Amino acid sequence: MGMSLDERVRSAVAALLHAAGESQTGLAGALGVSQAQVSRRQSGTAAWSLADCDAVAEHYGIDVLDLLAGPTRATEALPAARRRVPQRQTTAVRPGVVGDGGAR
């Protein structure tokens, strides 16, 4: 059997938080609730209401049905402008050292 609706919403919200590079505190501020309230909803000790789901979907610029469908559909619907920009991995290079270990 698949995930319950509550589990799908929690998973979708978690995936959207990650994809957007946003914290629970940021989402809470956008929704006008406390971070603790978002945390309780995400842990399953409180439920996301339909009004909450509508507000979350609006915040991320997706249709509420995409949110209710689960994490894959929710993140696929997330507009590119809302996605976090991955940080580039840079390799530290010490100045004055060439590839074979000799000094320049």
C-alpha cells in the first residue's frame, strides 16, 4: 500500500524545502506561523490542513494538487526561479605549485 495523504503532504513539503533551499523557519514566516508549528506538522504530531496546503502551494508557486500528489510531482512542478542554485564545488589550488609538486 502507498503513502497516506498525510505522509504524501509531509514528504512533499520536505522535498520542496530541500529543492528551494529553504528552512522550516523561512516557510513558517511565509505562512504566518511559528517554526514549531511547521515542525509539528512535519513530524506528524499535527496535520497540515487544507488551508495550510493551499498556502504552501501558493508559496512555492505550484498547484495544490501537485502538492497533494507527493514529493516527486511537487518538486517537478516547482518553478525554476524557486529552485536553489547548487553551490559549485571548487578545488583549492595553492598558488605557486605546479601539478608535479615542483615550485614555479
